[in-house]
Amino acid sequence: MEQNKRSGRDAKRSYWGDHIAGWKQSGLSQQAYCRKHQLSLSSLAIGGAGSREAGTTKHAFTR
């Protein structure tokens, strides 16, 4: 059971980490990136907060 929880968390981290990296590389505003990928800005901010990369701030997204 614990392994399933862990793999679910890892999948979410990977998902949001990929989106954070994609946004940073895209050159788009956060809002434009979210619109293009059909994400809400708030879910990206919340999901991204747990997927930070070394050297980044706690909250990678702002309005």
C-alpha cells in the first residue's frame, strides 16, 4: 500500500516537474503556457510547489 502511495507521488512530481521545465523553456508567460496545455494557473502553481528543482524558490509560479 505504501509503495502505491509513493509511486503516485513520484508520478505527480514527474508530471509537474515536466510542466515546470516546459514552461521555463517555452518563453511563454505562465498564463499562456497554462492555456496552451489546458492547465489552470492555480493547479500549476500548487502542483509545481512540490516539484521544485535545486536552486529555485519554493513557489516557482506567480501571477
